[in-house]
Amino acid sequence: MGRTGRFTVLCLMLTLLAAVRAYPVGEQSSADLQVEVPRQEKLLALTFDDGPHPEHTAVLLDGLRDRGAKATFFLVGCQVELAPELVERMAAEGHQIGVHTLDHVQVNGLSRKDFDGQVEGLRRVLYGLIGERDLWLRPPYGIMDDNTLRWADSPVMLWSVDPEDWKDGNVKRIVDHITGQVRDGDVILLHDIYPTSVEAALQVVDKLGEEGWRFVTVEQLLQYKGRTGEVGQVYRAVR
Ligand code: NI
């Protein structure tokens, strides 16, 4: 996404709303359980940033459900306010949820207070919807500094395959970009605020699914590779 634009105005208003909400504390996440998982191959993690989008994310969730695929969603606060029911649905259907800041801001250079407002602030909103659990961070634009890692209080998840789906909305180009280069353990960056990206993602699941690839959350990807996500560590692919 471009660094300025449509997030800004709406997000500023919603930040204020988020700050005054109450946050019930739910149950511990299953992510805290250390389970022996047999190593597997031909695994990929689809990740979607900047949502949820009230229409396009719903279509995506239908498509993932029909295909038995899991994904990871790095959410933005103002979009959550537009479609909180989709966040609950993501959790209910076994997808992983992470934070992409309240207002889609660059986190490098922020004060501790502003960083916590953007990251912990969104976590508290999400705890109110889906209960307290681990919510990994993906910094907008993948831009971060040492303080980001120090303050994240979670693993930091970047990506290894970026078709730049926001650029031209060309479904075939996006699908070809992804299917032409995936390796076991790749993490694919997409944005579910575009219908073309949703269509491309589902085509990728169909096409690679026929070749034996499976789509899991980033947390599952680490587990299947015999690893766990460490607080303050950056992950791109998981080999
Ligand atoms: Ni983003």
C-alpha cells in the first residue's frame, strides 16, 4: 500500500474509540501449549495484510473454508471496526490473527508510548473480540528498527514471496508470480482489501493444492518445521 491515503482520516477517529473500550480477558491461547508435531513438507503460509474488508474478506473466508486452507491475517484497527464479525469468524475457523497496527503506521522511530498505542492498542481491541491470545506483529511496509523488536512482545512476521498484488490487480500476474517461485516454507504476502487479490489467492490454493501443497498459518508452519516463534525474532520464510 502507499504510505499515505485512505487509512489516515478514518483511523484517527477510530483510534480514539478504541482507546476507551473495555477489554474482557479470555482464555489462554492454544499457542501456549507445546505439542509435538511431526515435520511436514510442501507447506506454505498465505498472509493477508490491511484487512478485514467487509466484502472481500468474507469472500476469501468462504473460499478458504471450502478448500480446507488456513491463513494468517495481519489486521488494521480501523478496518477491524468496519467488520468485527469477520475477525470473530477468522478465529472460529482456525485462522491466525496478528496485528498490523491501529492506523497502519510505520513503527520505526515511534516513542514507546506511541508504539504501544499502535500495537498493544490494537491487541486490546482484538482481545475484546476473540479473547486474549498471542497476536504476532507485522510492521506496515515491513519497516522496523531495534525498538520494534524490543517492544513487539511477540515474534515479528515478514514474508518471503511478495507479488506486489496492490500494484495492478492483475490476477493472472499475481498467480503466476506466486506459483512460479514458491519453495517449501514460504510466507506469501497479499492484501485481502482487493477483490483481485482474493481471487488470486484462491486460484493459488487450487493450483498448488493439486500439486500437493498445503496452506497453514504461520504458527503452524513453524510447528511443522520443528520450531516455535520467539518473542522479538524476525521470521520471513520457515525452512
Ligand atoms: Ni500494510
